[in-house]
Amino acid sequence: MLRKRLFVIFKNSMAWVISTIMLAPLILIFLNSLKNKFQADSMGFDLSKEIHFEYFITVIEKGNLFQSFFNSL
């Protein structure tokens, strides 16, 4: 019984470790997209004092994402 419980705890721990390894780059990309160019070059997990959403607006406008979204419906 104890052995089975330890095995379940081990499997869950490994799942958490693997999930963290796989999600860390996505979190890093998202956090760096909110920074200015000089802060994003540092590639850190810290948030900047100024959050820049204008990069998202530029991508939406230049990439024509609204039209692409409605074309997919």
C-alpha cells in the first residue's frame, strides 16, 4: 500500500516537472512580449515596470488577425 502511494506521488511529481519544463518557454515568450526591446533582450522572467500592449495591437493590425479569424468561421 505504501509502495503504491509512493509510486503515485513520484508519477505526479514527474508530471509537474515535465509540465514546468514545457511551459517555461511559453511563459517566457509571453512575459517578454510585454516588455520593451531592451528589457526583452535580457530574456528574464521578471516583469517590467511598464507593460507594452502596443506590440499586440501591431501584430493584430499588420497580421490582419480579425479577418483571418472571421474567415475561419
